[in-house]
Amino acid sequence: MDLLDRATARIWLTTAVAEARAGLAEGGIPIGAALYGADGTLLGRGHNRRVQDDDPSTHAETAAFRSAGRQRSYRGTTMVTTLSPCWYCSGLVRQFNISRVVVGEAATFHGGHDWLAEHGVQIMLLDDAECAAMMREYIAANPALWNEDIGE
Amino acid sequence: MDLLDRATARIWLTTAVAEARAGLAEGGIPIGAALYGADGTLLGRGHNRRVQDDDPSTHAETAAFRSAGRQRSYRGTTMVTTLSPCWYCSGLVRQFNISRVVVGEAATFHGGHDWLAEHGVQIMLLDDAECAAMMREYIAANPALWNEDIGE
């Protein structure tokens, strides 16, 4: 499989960032994600909905995955997320053989992306300053909600 | 934390089996789960909804987790599932520090329960004949749907 180029990853990240901002505007935790197909088609997008729907199971990645509907195969797909995926969302990527993960930032939370890399998933960490600032501000203002979202 | 006794685990498994049967009756994949609190209260229950809702994100364990709503902590909770949890559902257990997993059977599918045990989760594998027979029959009759559900 081809390596994703950084310029495309940056463009795709804007979709995930738009989702994170939409979540924040709704009063939610600002994490967004998007699932892109092997041909670059946007298959699904979504954001964390713990606060909005009182739903602890809807992390950004699971929301984007659900939004893409049933797919026969995830070969060649890319999960783009504003934040390093937690174990739950990393498990999703591994189980369904999603080929790549683009991570906006892993400075505020370091999830399972190293584990995914060990298991053959292509990881591109963008160290995006806007993603990191958005999370840093949110966590500082809402520490209890954030800890609830990561089970700590 | 106390070890779960096998008799209690067997009783709790009946809730997960009832969920699996309900899913089967709806035309769905027969995997069920239930989340029990530290005090033995049933917090949530659910089953796989890929077929019923065209929703690939709702595995039995995620359905039970969602059904339990927001919890401040999962300390002392037990996830009871008719089938060994896939990486996605194993990741859920690890991220939210669910203390124990009761597995109906791991003969038809071997997921991430060994990995969870390595990371301190108490695992009780019941080798339940009814759970195994239900999955074996379903997989034989619906191989494509089953492979879709585990991303293969």
C-alpha cells in the first residue's frame, strides 16, 4: 500500500478538526475524526458525543466509523483523528484492519498508536498545534469530564 | 478485588445469552453482553446490531456499555459476553478499566482476552456449550456476515 503524503493528511485533518469544533460548539469534548476510503473518498465523519448524547461509547473514531456504515473491507482506508486514539479506538482500527491512522496530536494524550504501528498500521503523527491547543484548553477547563472520557 | 465465583458468573451469563437470542430472533448476529456493577447490579445489556441497524460499531459489548450510560468509574465492574471479545471490545475494557470479563466461549473466535489478562483484567472463560453451538450454527449459515463483523 502506498504511503500517504503529508499534504493530503493535512487536508484530511481539517475535516476532523471541523468535527472537533462542532463538538465544542455543542458543549462537548472537542475530538473529531473522519474515515477516508482507499480512493480518497470521505466515507464517514463524527465527533465525541459523551456530553451531547450522554453516550460514553461514542468517541470521535467510533462516530466516524459508524457514520461510514457497513463496509465489506477497510483495506486502504485511513482514520484521521485530532487526538491519539485511546485503547478502545485503537482496538477498532486493529480489528477492522483499517490501514492507516493520521493523528493530529499526541501531546495531550498518548493512546495506542504505537501499538497499532507494531501491528502494521501506518501511523502519521502531525503534531498539529491547533489540535493540541484545543485539547489543552478543554482539559484545563473540564478536567473531570476529560478523565471520565478516558476512564481515569 | 475479590475473584468472581463461577456460580455467579454462570447466572450473569444467562443475561448475555438472552441478549444473543434476542439478536438472533431479530435476524442479527447472536452475540450478547451485559455489564454488572461491583455490587452485582445489572448496569447495562445489549447485543450486536450490525444487521438490525446497519451499524458496524455496535458489538454486544459496546451495546451493553452504552446501555449502562455514563459512569464515573468502572472499578469492580464485570463485562459478561457470550463470545471472546474482539480487539475493539477488548480495547473498550482496557481503556475504561473494567475489572473483569466473563467469556461464554472462545472456541469459535479467539479475541483479545489473553491480552486483557496480561494487563490485569480478571478473565473467566466458561466454555459454555450453548454459546458455542449458537455461534457455530450462525457462522456456518452466514459466513459472509460473520467475516464482515470481525473485519475479515
